[in-house]
Amino acid sequence: MKRLWTPAWIVRHVAMVVLVVGFLGLGWWQVTRAAGGNTLSFGYAIEWPVFAAFVVFVWWRELRHTLRAAREQATSPALPVADGAEPAVPTPAVRRPVRVSRVPAAPADGVDDGELAAYNNYLSWLNANPGAKPGDYPG
């Protein structure tokens, strides 16, 4: 629970309380306006408490995420360290790559489109030069 009392979390707790109180106050203000005859305020009277609930939801989700990360870190097995070596880092699971055939598609009507070929050359050049800008294209 000490992780929830760091300066960053204290700011989050205070922000959550201020936002929820503010949103609920604005909702009550809209209820009083709606009771005074402003029919548009009925929608806002519902909207502000929904905003407050969303703030509580996000705060609760972040709280659980932090506690779950702390629990997983505490229960993860320690990795063996050889004398004078860096601690071993577990290798993430690597999935088998998907093989895709790269056969260019033939035109449907058998006619070669020059503009399409020029565009495909441009795309090929961009793919071959990942750091280049489109303005650097020599063609």
C-alpha cells in the first residue's frame, strides 16, 4: 500500500476527489436550473454525474493496475545471477512469423497502367528507404 502514497499518487487522489466533487456540484447546479424551467439542463443534470463516475472508474482501474503490478513483481521468481555478470533477462515468447507470398498482382484487364506502375515504384522506394522523406524521392 506504500505505492499508493507516493507524491504522484497523492496528486491523483486529490485530483480524483476534486473532480468528483466538482462534477457532482455542477450536476446539482443543473438540477436546480432544470427545476427552474430550463429544460436543456435535464440532460446536463445526468451528464455531470456520469463524468464523475468515469473519473472514479479510471482512478479505480489505475489503482488496481498499480497493485497488480506490485503483486506480480513480488511473486516473480528471482533470476539467477552469475558471479560478476549481469542478471539474466527472461526472453519473451516469440511467435512464429506468418509467411506471405509477395507475388505482384497482374492487372485485371491485362493492360499495364503507367501511372499505377510509377506509384508502385514510389512506394517500393519509400519501403527501401525507411528514413527518407517523400520529398527525397529521385523519380
